[in-house]
Amino acid sequence: MVNRRMFRPGFPDVKDTGSQRPQHNGPVAGPIPNKKPAPPESTHAENFYWVKQMQSHTPMAVVLENGEVLKGTIEWYDRDCIKLTRTGNPNVMIFKRVIKYVYKDGEESADGGEE
């Protein structure tokens, strides 16, 4: 049987690495160097998705929080709502806050494979 020992740095090694940090003078100090920057406020991924679906006239299914499913193509969007163009039914504007999820109409994965 092999006796394996976990490597742990000695106290002087830890003390040396701790002394490399910059000293902060007072409560007003700048950001710590080598710290990972904060992620951007907006990645614009949502805008890219809506524009892509609008340009390709992809048939979409919008599931609302109450379970109702609306099908059509996305004609227009803004920060708070989307406009869904439907054939045989009136066009509707839907507030994004009542949308549960959106998927491409006809995708089997959205219905759990039941098509």
C-alpha cells in the first residue's frame, strides 16, 4: 500500500504570496488587479434572435404563461413586446412579460417528441 500525502504549502509560502497583494489605504480603494471583469450589462443575444427570426420569416409558436399557444411569424419587436402575424387570425401584440417560452413551430423537441 502506498502512503500518499497531500501537498500543502508551508506557512512561509502562504505568507509570501499574501504579501504580493497591493495595500489599500483607507475605505476608498480601486478595483483589485487581476480580478475578472464584470460581464456586460447586455449581450444583445435577444435582439439577435428576434431579428434572425423576423428576417427568415420563421413560423414560431409562442406559449403564454396561462398555457395558450399562439402561432405565427414575428413581424416586429421592441423592449417590451412582440408583434405576431398570423394567417386566418388577427395579428396580435404580446407583452414579453406574459410569454412563458417561444419555439420554432414544427420542432419536435418543443413538444417532447410527440409529432
